[in-house]
Amino acid sequence: MDFDGLGKLLIIGGIAMLVMGVLFVIASQSGFLSNLLQSGTLTFGGENFTCIVPIVASIILSIVLTVVLNIVIRFLNK
């Protein structure tokens, strides 16, 4: 990969991280993200243990990583 392609990749990655950061700040101030993640978490346990399964957080993480990796792979294949 030449330096021109690497530079473009770093710029696009930086812009994507900036947009995601702004979205997380807005979501955390509104309380939307915390309510969404807490309502989608299964918690069960017994006398000596507690099991916490973050289903919604796992789905959101999977979608975000899929989109990011598809963008990176398409950019690298050009």
C-alpha cells in the first residue's frame, strides 16, 4: 500500500471515530444509551452466583463492527 492510500485510510478512520465519539457523548447525556443497554441485559442468579448476559450490547457491538470492517475491506480492495 502506498502512503497516499494509507493517509486516506487514516483520515477516514479518524472521521469515523470522531462521529462515533460525538454520538456517544450525545447519547450519554440524554440517557438513551444507558437505558437501552440496561433494559436489554438479562440477569439471573442463584444463592451463590449471578449471571449477567448483555444481549442488546452484544448485538449493537456486532452491527458496528460489521459495518466498520466492511468499510475498511472495501476501501482496501480499491
